Amino acid sequence: MTSQTSLSRRGFLAVAAAGTAALAGCANGVGSDGAARIDQRVDATRNFLFSTYPGTADLEQKSSGVLYMPLITKAGFGVGGSYGTGALRINNMSVDYYEAIQANVGFQIGAQQYAHALFFMTPETLQEFRTSHGWTAGADAEYAWVDQGGNLSAGTLTTSKPVIALVFAQAGLIAGATLEGTKYRRIIP
């Protein structure tokens, strides 16, 4: 990893963390700018993703929709959890806003911040996600693998899985980190 890549990841996470802090401080009531703040963070996340991993732009074009989660904060010491907010985009337009929540018990220690994107590859899976009262990431998700050059693996681009998950821009260290069991719920920012 080059120092430039490391600096850009740190810069990306710093901007996303500042956005999260600002979002947490707002009331998110009627007339608030919560949706605009989430959209700004999603735009930055999407731009970072496409510039760092160029194959993801093609993946977005093939998908029915993408859930962008700009900043997830995860911490644990035996008992742990994670939280973040993001937006579901269809044709690069935000159509819904979501929170991601995960709680778990088991081997884990540390703290980590990261971004992730869920690419819904079929209209049926996207519809199931949008109409559920709390969709949980599980075995139906294929985790995308990125090579040293930032390219998506051939297996990622040819998978028949209905959801492709990509975790990126990690900062910090936590043992046992995964998206499995993360629950996504629609919110009104």
C-alpha cells in the first residue's frame, strides 16, 4: 500500500467521520437537512469507490440498485456492535435512506471504521430489500474481492449471487469483523 493510498483513505474517513458527527448533532426532524448530509457523504463514498476500484462503476451499471453506507463504526470487547447510515440509489438517485445496525457477542476486540456498498443484482432482490421491515445481510451476499491493482476479481463480476457486498476504506483493527447479521432498516432523515 502506498502512502498516497493510505493518506487518501484517512482523508476519506476523516470527511465521512465529520459528516457523521454533524449528522448526529442535528435533530433530523421536519425541515432538517439530514437527507442532504447523507447524500453528500454518499456522493463522496461513490466517487472514492469508483476512483479507487474502477470496476465498481461497471458493477453499479449492471445492478438494479446500490446501498451506499459511507461510514460504519464498529467496536467491541467481547460484546460489540456497529452503526451507520446511508442511502439506497437507483440510477444514481437516492430513493430511500437506511441505518445499519449490528450487535454481537463472541471473539472480538478493537474498533474499526469502514464504508461498504451492497449491489443488488436482481430487481427481485432489490424489491425484497425495499419492502422488508428489517433486511439482514446473510449467506445470499457474495463478498467482492479486489486485487492489488484495485480491480474486482473475475469471480465477482460473474457471480450469480443476488447481492454483492464490498467493504472498503477500512481504518482501525478489529478481529472477527463481518457484515453478516447486519440489519438494515429504512429511516426518515
